[in-house]
Amino acid sequence: MFVVLAIVTGALFTCGFYLLMQRSLTKLILGLLLLSHAANLAVFLSAGLTRSPAPLVELGESAPPADAADPLPQALVLTAIVIGFAVVSFAAVLVRRMGEALSSDDLDLMRRSDT
Amino acid sequence: MILFLTNLLLALAWMAMVGTPGWAHFVIGFVVSYLVLFWLSSLTGRTGYFRKLPATIGFALFIVWELILANLRVAYDVITPAANRSPAVVAVPLDVETDAEITLLANLITLTPGTLSLDVSEDRKTLYVHAMFAEDTEEFCREIKEGFERRVMELLR
Amino acid sequence: MTLSDFPWALTAAHTLLAVLGAAMVCSAVRLLRGPSLPDRVVALDLLVIAAVAVAAILAWVYRQPALIDLAVLLALTAFISTVALAWYMERSRP
Amino acid sequence: MLLPILPIVIPMFAAAAAMLAWRSVAWQRGVAVAGMGGLLASALALLFTVDREGFVLVQVGSWPAPFGITLVADRFSAIMVTLAAVMGFLVCLFSLHEANRRDVHRGFFALLLVLLSGVSGAFLTGDLFNLYVWFEVLLISSFVLLSLGGGRLQLEGAMKYVALNLVGSMLFLTGTGVLYGVAHTLNMADLHGAMQEVQRQNPTLALALAAVFATAFSLKAAVFPLFFWLPASYHVPSSGVCAVFAAMLTKVGVYALVRTFTVVFPEAAAGPVMTAVLIAAAVTMVSGVLGAVTQYEMKRILAWHSVSQVGYIVAGVGLLASPNEDVRTLGLAATIVFLVHHGTIKPALFLVAGLINRREGTTELKPIGGLAGAAPWLAALFLLSALSLAGLPPSSGFWAKFAVLKALVVAQEWWVLAAALAAGLLTLMSMMKIWNEAFWKNRPEKAEDYAASEARPIPKSFAAPLVVLVILVTLIGLWPQPLLGYADRAAEQLLDPDAYVEAVGVPRDTFTTGATMEAPLAKEGVE
Amino acid sequence: MFWTVLGIFVLAAVSPWVTRRLGDRAGWLLALGPAAVFVFWVTQWPSVDAEGLTQTLPWAESLGVELALRGDGLAGAMSMLISGIGALIVVYASGYLHGDPRLGKFYAYLFVFMGAMLGMVISDNLVALFIFWEMTSVSSYLLIGFNHHKPDYRDAALKALLVTGGGGLALLAGIIMLGGIGTSLGLSLREALTVSSLIEHADAIQGHAWFAPMLILVLLGCFTKSAQFPFHFWLPSAMAGPTPVSAYLHSATMVKAGVFLLGRLHPVVGQSTLFAVTVTTVGAITMLVGAVMAVGQRDMKGILAYTTISVLGTLVMLLGLGTDQAIEAAVAFLFAHGLYKAALFMAAGNVDHATGTRDVTKLGGLRKLMPWTAAAALVASLSKAGAPPMFGYLGKKLLLEAKVNAETLNVLLTATAVVANICMVAVALLLVLRPFWGELKQTPHKAHELPLSMNLGPMLLAGLGLFVGLIPGVFDATLGEAMASSIYGEPLEMKLKLLFGLSIESLIVVGLSFGALGLGYVLYRVLRPGFSVPEPIRALGRFGPDRGYRLFMEGLMGGAAWHTRKLQSGYLRRYVLIVVGAFALAAGPLAWAALRSGNEAIGFGSWQTHELILALLVVAGAVYGVAARSRLAAIASIGGSGIGLAVLFAVSGAVDLAITQLMVETLLVVILALVMLRLPAMTAKSSLPRRGRDLLIAAAGGATVTLLVLASATVELPTVVSDYYQAQAVPKAYGRNVVNVILVDFRALDTLGEIVVVAVAGVGVASLVWLGHGRRSRLIDKDRPEKQGGAA
Amino acid sequence: MNALVLQTTSRLLVLLLVVFSVLVLIRGHNEPGGGFIGGLLCALAFATHALSFGIRGTRRLIRVDPHRLLGIGLLLAAGSGAVSIVLGQPFMTGQWWAEVPGVGKAGTVLIFDIGVYLVVLGAAMMILVGLMGEGD
Amino acid sequence: MEMVWLISALALAGLGTLLILLAAVGVLRMPDVYMRMQVASKASTLGAALVLVGAAVGLGDSPAAVRAAVAIVFLCITTPVGAHLLGRSAARKGVPFSEETRRDPAEFDQPAEAE
Ligand code: NA
Ligand code: NA
């Protein structure tokens, strides 16, 4: 499963990167979203994939079950998810503004800040 | 409805405060809050709820039964080729009036397999229903009005 | 009593998971094929319902009631997405 | 125990206060000045303490390293925090004039404070994932600041900025995840030991990880060929914001590069990667300045120069590739000097642009002119700053460039040296273009429609932050030894990762597979 | 000694103020500053002559830089030249810029220059020397462009700055290399950058591997500064500056900085063949080119500029020869030139000032109207022509002697010198006879005699030239000898003689001198009637280095524009392509290699059907999101992919994570739906091949990540940190959800940063779309032209 | 969206979800949940409300300015960390006070989580208000 | 006894799973969006509810049961509303009915567009 999910990660990155390389504002924002997913999965996966219960301590116990999943990567990914959410939603609103200003979805029209 | 919800919420809150979710706590919470709401009914100003709790239970059982029955019919239809379907959009005239009544009725219709409430007219007098097995629309209308609508009115009035 | 005490039961549970997977695939096909937006939303809805069932069975398999919370939230998710997409459909120019 | 957290928390509190009272412009201004003042004071206190004691640490939450997040202030981070604080404070004062009511209502000061908080966090944290978080804090606040103007140009710039920087962030995050998957720790001091072990077990993996981080941080630092976001966006916000960006954004990337490649990655893995970085740095110097000479708008010119200057800064980092300890020290010291120089001079130039904009209504060079006669003080301030940027003596720029060139000569990196020299000349040319167009050329008879037809006077208090900045830069130029000496000490400290590890107090000595963390560590913890 | 420099800088700072208070009279007061410096050096001369003054002040020790000052013969003599002529120029400028409100600024620039020049000549530390050197370039830039309203003048200033600045950079590199050589010889960094200590290791330095490149770099600095061929072209353009500037910077002092540095370093590098060959050759060519080009000019200042180039070439050539005689000649010639050229420039300035033109063909007969100027010009011109009994004659005689006595190529060198001298004579005559003699011509202004301030300088300097020529003893035994000794590195005895001995050499020399005078007169007569510039000379002007500079600048601009257009194209997609490509290139192969070299082979691990299906779902959703034509379909399918991901997390024991992912996904679907509502339809598409390329690069990036993730499994270190969290969550942090305990306690700082991110996103959205006052305001001003600098 | 059925349902749902979100927040230290999840849940509840009744109605319902929510949340979160500074311990050292029934041990960490909740809620509301504000 | 619980749990979950599969097949096979909605919205609700009950029975402890109950209530509230909403939007947007569908009230062909 590890290898499968590693390939899934790569596929998500590929899709994200590809979307960013297109001309459409919409695709841009979807690409950012996918990239964020992809990176989260990469972090989650690298830390080691287990098919195990969540790191929750039963009432009365002092530690989670011995085979519980590693909690740290979960915390990291959770943080990353929320950060990704924040950034992507702001980017989404920006994209909307951009689309309104341009009256177009075409990123190729957005060259004024560079040239 | 609101009161029932309040009751339910209070029960949940009870359970949460106890700290461990469990049947016992929930039941205790529910009973306690039921009593409290009954005692303080002047605060809320409606008493029907307490009479209707038994009716509600009966209503729920009726729904479950309808659900199971009709599910089987849909299942059958999914498996077999499109032979005995006769889909239609039916306009059902409404006697129910309040938001809660209309909503409950619409949801019931939707929840029942074979029928799907599509829209409520602007004047709230007509409910449009999509039905999968309505050979006779008149008959269909009547079934709805005498089945669901009657029970809804019984429950909420 | 745990599922893992009964290998056949565990296998059965995994079979159920696989069947749910198949249901997900069916929904996914509809999700991809459309053709109309409501079609896709219906499919997405069903996908999530299947996920609810997966979560429920996993809760059983892993003995982790917390996963049922996930099921609740999944249902909520499906609802809110539906509302949002319906909202979109009504607002968007035809 | 307190000092390293203050530069993070003080602006954060101030930002929260500003958000609470977001309807009151006066309150937000007051809170911002107070917050920046507090930041400056704490940063200076930190600087002096660190220079005296070497390291100042906080184990956040009292959790011991490597379990909790450790804030580590060494000389390098302290000077960077101080630089950020000085710029934040001055730009805040500048923005009291520049940011209008609309901007303030939209959260300008809160964003500025958050940006500074994030920058301080990035400089002070000793934890790799925490570094990512602070990167994101400053990314999103800069992102919002960029788009604050709301014009099409701002939106475009912000769009490109965020898309590319987010790609960088994702690479950073992925790298961090993979690194955690390998080392199972995030504390940089702990990672130092862990990576040595990784280097032993699978040296190529260490190298690959180093390459990922180098790519991610090079993007943040705007190194060729990853700098596109910078020229696309640096010029679009108001000048005060430009100034903060110029002072901080790329610097954080460079900082991260230096930090990880001195502490985390073992020399054997860092060396080859840094060689590539050095080459990229050389190209960056030239490429940036070539971009600058094509522009005819002051802020765009300055933005391109930022790219070029990053080349100089990163060249010093690239010298970490050298096996020669002296070269590495020289390189890092040069980097630090250059960071401070560029972090002061570029904001100064952007503030000049802001004053020109205030006076003329534009920073386009074609429709303006005659400022040498009309605004002699502004001319003097610009000239001093511009010559410093071009590295002409006696200015901070000269010492910075001299330090870099010296390091390159000692390292015998002749091609990079040639690039540095060529870029220096072109920088001079480009600065003199601004001088020629804005200051020496007569003001065109028929001002184009977007230039203000009437020049507006510049209030003294508006220019005050710039004056302070230029005085600061000039003082560094005339009396560079305190900075140079500090940079030497900081570079030596950076090149002694063992001291860092010891200071953080990571108490394990084995990383071999199968070894578990025995008592006292796992069982005891706090107290 | 340092106060001489510092004092002049202080003078620069106060001069605008003084000038504002005193007006034109300020010149006389301010001139007291350089005069005081001059007097200082005169009074200090005995000790300078003996062992030299030294003074050391700390500066930037870390970089081996200190203000090591050494007032030896060279420094002292140069200082006297700078301060002496400087004082006269200050006075002159007050007349020349009479009534100009910018006079104060002019003085400020001038004094910065003067201070830098004085600092440079007394610096023993090479970096300090360089710092002053560059300051002269900058102040020269400001002075050349003083009349900056004219585009040509601005260009001229920039040209001068770029050429000398570029040379300066080379010089800096050379200096650093010299420092490197020094440290490799065991010197401390400070010593390695100090000339006086380098002198002791001259042989070792010349044997060092870096010597040749170092020397070339240093020479580049000297040649550009002293306008040597092919870098001479900036100097004629620099005549755009006001005449006092031309007189002071571009003939008497600054352009001699290169010569000075050659002299300063002569003891260190002068013995090498490379030095001798390069310097002699370049000097000779410059001498010839300058002289020939001077013939073609009509502008008095242009003529003077080219003759200056020629003289500078001569001086450089002499230093290249490096014999005691040559160095003595150089010293004498340097001073002679300083005196007469400054005088001539001021005279030309007077003519310009009085008549409004400097074109010699338009001038004539001014002798009657401007007798003082004419007299000064005549005397100075004679010195320039090398006619006895002028100082110039002494210089020329010594020069010819040196060439005749040169070890190699003496005939060629001598011939060149003679040709150059012929030209010099011709233009000297042109300069004085044309404007001042003959018939009075119509000029833009009616000529008139000028005030004392403007005549004092030329008169005094011209007179001094005559005085030294008559009594060479005032120069040779004092300034000349000390200076020559400093350059030569060993004590020399210098004796200038107006009369000649009876040796063969001196006869030849005298013969050549007088021959050149005669032929020069002939040339003057030949040129006189039509005054058409000979074609070859014009061609030299057209195809010369000036044109090269122009072409280079054009090429540079074109190249830069091309580079920027290609690189910073404005297409975000291209940027992403490059970034992803760079990432794949940098990390991909390494990740692959790391995976291959890992000790443990990675198996597939176990998998279950539902997991596989989930994985498939995640990918399918993403892929469909890429391919979908409808935006909502894309959002829905990517949302589906996200939900699949959430379930995958749940399957792997991450409930909190799954829930968070789920809710974030839902909220994002809502947000995206809201966003899409206002977004124009998705229409734009790249061409098919381009999309193929994009996919390829994107896949490379994706594959890199896959490989990295896989490679991460090849090394497994102990999970101590996680173990600690699991063990301590309940006892120490009182929480049973370890993930939450990490988030709010163990690593709460992450969370703090994270909520800041979230808060800022909220503020950002509000700032973009919602102004919070219930009224809409125009966010996008479509019809307003782009205005830079957002807030105003 | 003026759909009667939806509006009626969402009235109920909002109440339910908000209570649930608080529950999730409070028990987050021991069960799945916490400030993030709670805040997101609450935001989703209001999102539903906004989609059914329009954002103006939702703003009236919430009454608190989202900016304020952000400010208060940040102050709570950062302030809970600063408590330990006042007590002379490193930033964010947990201070534990009392065992509260149904909650577990209460202390600065819970306050921190409440801060997280408020910030997430506030930001999500700002985004929603921002995006829907002009549609009405 | 345990065995009985286990088997009944499996039976419940199995039935639910089957219903969900049916719904999925129906969604795939039904000719128009309305009929797909019909199939999806109820078969799945009942199916998921059954699976939840099955899981609760299988887990056999009260927290699980409470949670399952909450989940079922939730599903029963949200699914019909969602389906209704979707049907409404589809009809209003004019998503076509299958040809066999009779439209009794003619006015429904021109759905009220005015809001
Ligand atoms: Na690993
Ligand atoms: Na939390």
C-alpha cells in the first residue's frame, strides 16, 4: 500500500503541477488545492504508513495502544491542512477578483506586472 | 418540534457534561430534560408536544415501515430492466400551511423511495413531486394526502 | 469480542468494504460522466454515503468508535456540499 | 528564557489588538507603533544578550528539546531579527503617512505586524516544521499586503507571487515530511545528529533531501531560475510595503538556506548542492541586473536589483561548498554583511520611491524629472542610497561587496567573481539611470496624464524614517567594523554546529536503528 | 596628516552653507582650505623628504582595511599639486560660476573630489586607496554632469563613470588578489593590503601564480582612470563638465590617479616584463593616438582633452620603461603638464565665458580684449609645446633622453614621441594663435576682460611654469627627486638642466626637440587654411572605441531586453514549468539514486481492496479535475478526491486528520462554488503539444516526489519524539487525544502560527471583497490608467 | 436560496451543529476534535445558514463582528501562552487548574483551544461574508 | 451469544452495504437525474443507517451506539433535504426529464425563475 500511495502522491503532484501550467485562472486555483493535498499526503506517507488505530488513550489507560499510529505526522499534516485551506481560500478570492478585473479566465492576459 | 429538539439537546448536553457518553446517561438526560421542560412549559408556551410524544413514536414506526417497503420496490426496479416504471411529475395540492409542516411533509415524501419532492410553489399551495411509479396521478395524489399529509397534520397540530 | 478473533468475520467485513468500494466506483463513474451538474452532485452525495458506511465498518474493525464521529461529519459534509452546489446552480447564469 | 519569544509575541499581540479595534484608525496606528517599538526594543535586547552569551534559548511550553519547539537565538538570527525590527519600525512610521484610511481599515497595520511576527518566528525557531509555519505566516501576510491596493497590477503580482511561493512552500513541506520520515525528529539540533546517521546509512538520500531543501529555499530567496515571483510582485504594493518586502522576504529564504545547510545537513551532502547554488548565484547576479537595466519604473528597477543582490548574498552561502574552513567563514560572514546592507539600503530606496510617488504621483521615470534641483534633500538621500546599492565606497554596499569579492577570490571562484564584478558595474549604471531620469533630467514640459501635474510637497515627518535609514547606512559605510566583526563572530558560530547542538541540549548520542530513547529522556521530560 | 583629508571633507559639507551666506566671495574663503593643506605639505617637506610621514587609524580590521597613511615623496608631491591647483580652481570657479545658485553644490562636489584625491595619494593601504579612488570617480561624475539639463552631458558623465567605475571594479579585484598573494606569502591580511609591506616581497609577488591576472586587473583600473587607449574615449566627452572641472579633474589631477597608482605600485610590480611591455605599449599608443586626434579638433577644450590623453600616454609609457631617467622624466613631465594644462584650460574657459564659444575657427584677435588671458595662454602654450625656457621644455627633454636611452626599441619609441610632439606643437600654436591673434571675429557674446578670480589661476600657473623652467632647482632637488625616488623604490638624484651637455645623446635630444618645434609649426601652417580634418583621423573617431562603447551599450540593452523578455515573460505557466523542471532536475535523479542505494528493499506491503479503491478514487478525482471542461465538475471531482483522501487518513489511524480534511474540503467546496459564480468561463487553453510538454514536466515533478517518499523508507531512525508524546500525553499534558495534545501543548507554537495564518486569510479576504461598512466601493478602477505605488 | 424546506431544516441544523461544535471543542483534548474541528464545524453550520437565508441574516444571527472574533481568538490563544511568562516559566507552559466534569482538566491549554476555535470560526466567517456579501 | 450478536451485526451491515451498492448501480443506470436522485437518496440513507446500526451492534458498547444514533438522525434530516434541494435546482435549471416522464402540471415546464 505504501508504494501505491507513494504513486498516488506523485499523481496528485503531477495533476497539481499540470494545472498550474495551464492558462486558466480556475485551473490555477484547483492546482493549488491539489498541490496542498499532495504535499499533505506526502508528509503523512513518509512518516510511515500503518494500518492501525488512532493514537487515542482509552479512559483509564496512560498511553495509547502499542500499535497506535504515529501521532506527530498527523499533527503536522493537520496543521498543514489548515494552513493550506487558509492560503487556498484567499487565493481563490483573489482569483475571483482577478477574473472580474480581467473579464476573462485567461492567465495569458495577466502579464502587466512583469512586462 | 422545537421543543423536542430542545429536549434532545438538553439530553445531549447532559451527556456531555457527564463526560462519558452512554445509553444510561442519555436516557437519564432525556427524561430529566423532558420533565424540566414539562414543568417549565409556561416558559415555552406549548403543551402539545407532551401529548404527542406517543403519537410521534407511532409516526416514526410508520415511516420506518414505509421506508423498508418502498426500498425494496426501488431495489427491484434497479435490478430489473426499465419495465414497470412510469415516472411522472405530480402537482400535489397542499392543505398543510406552516413551514414545519411543509418541510416535514416534503422530507417524508423524499425519504420514501419512489417519490421525491421537487419544489414548493411560490404561494405554498402546491408541492411538486417526482414519482417513479405513478400510473395514475390522481390516485397518487390521494395516497399522499391521506397518508403522509394527514399524519403530519395529526402530529403537528 | 473483537472481529479479529473471528477470521471469517474479518474477511466478511473486508468483503463489505470491497463492496462499498465497488459502490464508490459506480458513483465515481457517474461523477465523472455527469452529464448535468445535479448528476454529479448526486454521485458525490452517494460517494460520501458510501464513505459513511466505510467509516462505520472501520470503526467496528478497528474498534474505534471515534470513527463514527467521522461518519456523522461525512454526512454533514455531503449535505453542505449539496446545498452549496445547489446554491451555485440556482445562482449561476444558465 | 524570555527574550527569544518576545519578537514573535509582541507584534502578534499588537496585531490581535489591531484586529479587535479594526474600525478605529487612530487606535490601529497607535497599536502598530507600540508593537513595532516593543519589537525593536526586544530585538535590540536580544542582539546584545546573544552577542554576549552566544546562544539564548526558550523551550516553548517547557517541553525539553527535541520534544518541544525550541527557539534558538544565535548571533545570525539575532542580527536578522534586529534588522527586521528596525525596518518594521521605520516602515511603520513611514506608513503612518503612506497608508490611507482605506488601507488601515483593510488591516494594513495588523498585516504588517503579523508579517514581522512571522519573520521573527522564522529567524528564531530551532524546529524545521515550525520554520515552515512561520514561512506560511509571512507568506500569507505578504500575500495580502501585496494585494491590498486592489488594482489590477496588485492582483496580478499577488497571483504570481502566491502561485510560485506556494509551490515553494509545498516543496518545503514535502521535504520536511520526508525528512521527518527518515529522521523522526524535527528539532534542527537533533536533526544534525540524525542526518549524520542518515549520511552514514544512505548518503545519496541525504544529498537528495539537501537538494529538495535547496530548491525550496532558493525559490524563497529568489535565486535563478526560481526568482520569477519577485520581479512580478515586488513593485506592486505601496512603497512602505515594498520596503519591508525588500528587507525581509528573500532574506528569510537565505536565512533558511544558511540555517539548514550549516546545522541540519552534513557537510558531505551540503557541499555538492552548494556548488550548484553558487553557480546559480552567479547567474542570479547577472540576470537580475540585466532585468533592471530594461526597466523604466523605479520600483521595478529596484525589484530586479533585489534579484541581483540575492545573487551576491547567496554566493556567500554557496561557498559552503568549499572544503576550506576559512572560505566558508568568509563566505558566511560576507553573506551576513550583505544581508544587513541590502536589508537596509533597499528599503531606503523603496522609501525614496515612495516619496517620489508622493511628490510626483508616479514612480515612472519618463514623466518625471528635475528633482535634483527641486528636491535637493531627496536627491542627496537617493544618491547616498543608490551609490551604496551599487557598492561604491565608502558605503555599506562597498563593504558588503568587498566582503563577497574577497571570499570569492580566496575561494578562487573566478567566474563567479567575474559575474559579481560585471553585475556591480551594471548596477551602477542602472542606479545612475534613475538618477539621470528622475533627478538630473529636466521635468518634461508636458507631463503625461498619470503624473501629477503639480508636485506636492513632502512633509518632513514623512521623510524622517528615510533620513534615519540613510544615516544608518552611511554610518555603517563610514564605520563598518562593528558590523564586520559581528558578522565574523556570527559566521564562526554558524560553522560550529556542535556548539549549536550542545546549546540546544539535545541529550542523545545515538541514532542507530532500533535504539530507543531510554530513561531519563522518555520517562522524565519536564521538571 | 589625516586632517588634511578630513578637513577638506568637512569643507565639502559646509561649503553650500558658506556659499549661501557669502555668495561669490565664498570662493576666496574656501580656497584657504586647500591652501592650508598646501602650506602643511610645504612645512612638512623636510620630514617627508627624509623618512616620510606615517599615521595609522583603525577602520575595518575584519577585512584587513585600515587608514594606513604614508606621506612619502610621491604622496607629498601629489598632495601639493592637488591642493595648490585646487586652491586656484576654487577661486577660479567663483568667477566662472558667478551668480549661479548651484555654486554651493559645485563646491561640495569639488571638495569631495579634492578630499578623496588627497586621501588616495597618502593611502598606504590599498583598499583605503581604492575607496578614495572610487570617490573621485563619483565626484567626477557629478561634476561632469553638473549641467545636467543636456542629455549629451548626462551621457558623458555616465560614460566617464562607467568606464572608470568598471576599471575600478577590476582594480578592486586586482587588489583583493594582491592581498591574496600577500597572505599566501605569510603576511597578515592587513600587511598584504599595505603597499609599504608588499614592497619588501616584490620578488615573491612577481613569482606568484596569480601575478599576471592580478597585474592585468590592476592595470585595467589604472588605464581606464588615466584614459589610456582604448579606454581614452571618455575623457573628451568629459569636457561636458564646467571648465574648472576640466582643468582640475580631467587634466591636472584625477586622470593622473592611474599614473599615480602605477608609480605607487612600481616598486612592487615594476620589475616584471609583463608590466614593462604592457604599460610601455599602451602608453605609447595612447600618446600617439591622443596627439594625432588632437590635431583634428576645433573645440579648445577638445584639443586640450586629446593632448591630455597624449600626455597621460607619455607618462604611462615612461613608467613602463621604468628606468631612473624615465621616472625622472615622468615626474617632471607630470608637474609641467599639471601647471600648463590647468592654465590653458582656465584660459579656454575664460574665452568661452567671455565670447560664448570655444570653437577656434570662430575666434580671433582676443589678445586685445583679454590681454591677461592671452598672456597666460601664450606662456602655457609654449610650455606645452616644449619650447625653452619653459618647464615643459625640461620635461620634454628629459623624456626624449629617456627614450633615446631605452634598452629596447629606442628608435621606435623615440620616433613615436617625436611625432606626438610635432602634433603637440601644432595644436599648441593653434590654441594660442587662433583665438588670440589675427583679426577679431564676431562671437555670440562681446568679449571682455574677466575679473581677477578668473585670471589669477592661469597667470599664476603659467608663470610658475616659466619660473621652474628658468630655475629648475626649485623643483628637481625637492619635489621631483623625492617623488621619483618613491616611484623608483630607491633614492634617485634628479637634476634638470635647461642647457644641454655635449654628449651624443643630448645632442640628439636637443636636435629632436627643436626639430619637432619646427615641424610642428609647419603642421600648424598646413592645417590652417581649410582646417579639414584628415580622413584617417575622422575614421579613427568613427570606428574608434567610442563607437565600440556605443555599440556595446546598445548590444547590452538589446541583450538585456531579450533576456528579460524571454525569462520574465509574464506567463505564470512558464514560470511554474521552469520551477517544477528545476525541482525535478535537482532532486529527481538523486531521489532515484537514493532509492536504489537504500539498504532495505521496499515491498508493496499488504493492501486491501477498499484501500486500493480509495487510492484509485483519489487519483481519478484529481485526474478528472484536470481534464474536466466544466468548472463545477472539476470542483466536485477534486472535492471527491479530497474526501477519498480523508477516508484514507481514517483508514490509516488518523481520525482527527480525516475529520479536519473532510471539513476543510467541504468549506473549500462552498468557497470555490462562491468563487466560481463570479469567474468568467474557462475558455483559454494551451495548444496540444504544449500541454504534452507541460504534462511531461509535471509528471517529472510528481515522480520526483514519489521517489522521495519511497526513498524515505530506506532509512529508519528511532521514533523517540513520537514515543515521548505518546508516553507523556496523559501523565504530563492531561489529554487522551495525543494528536490534539501535540497541537495544543507539545507543539502549540505551530498551532499559534497556524491560526495567525488563518486569521490573516480572513482579513485578506475581507480586504479584497468586503469593505465592512455595508457599502460597496470601487475596488478595481478599470478606466483609471495604471498608477504606480498603490496608495497615494 | 429561498427554499422553504431548506430554511426550515437549517434552522434546526444550525442549532444542532453549533452545540455539537462546542462539544467537539471541549472534548477535543480527549476524543477526536478540538479547536480546529470545532471551529470548522461551527463555520460550516453558519455556512449552511448563510446559504439558506443569505449572509445578512447570518451576520445578524452571529451578532459578533468576525474581525472581533479573530482578535479575541488570537488574544486568547497568545494570552494563554503568556500566562506562564507572568509566572516565570517559558512561553506556553501549560497551567492546570481544576478538574471540570465532562471536560477533563481545565487550564491554559483549553483557553488556547478556544482561541483556535474562535480564530477559525472568525476567519471562515469573514471569508463567507466576503464572498457572499456582494451576492445579496 | 456473542456469535449471535456478531452474525446479526454482519447481517445488518451486509444488508446496508447491499443497499448502497444498489443505489450506486441505480445512479449509474437510471435514465435521468431525477430518477438517479430517487435511487440515491433513500437506498443510501437506509443502507448507511443499517451499516451504522450493524457497526454499533458489532462494537456493542454505548458510546458507539450513541454516536451511531446521532449519525442516523443526522442522515435522516439531511439526506431528504439535500435531495429535495437538488431536485428543485435541477428542475429550475431545466435539466431534462427522461422521455417517459409525464409532466402532469404543465406549468412545471417553466419553473419559477424569479427569486
Ligand atoms: Na522512513
Ligand atoms: Na487543536
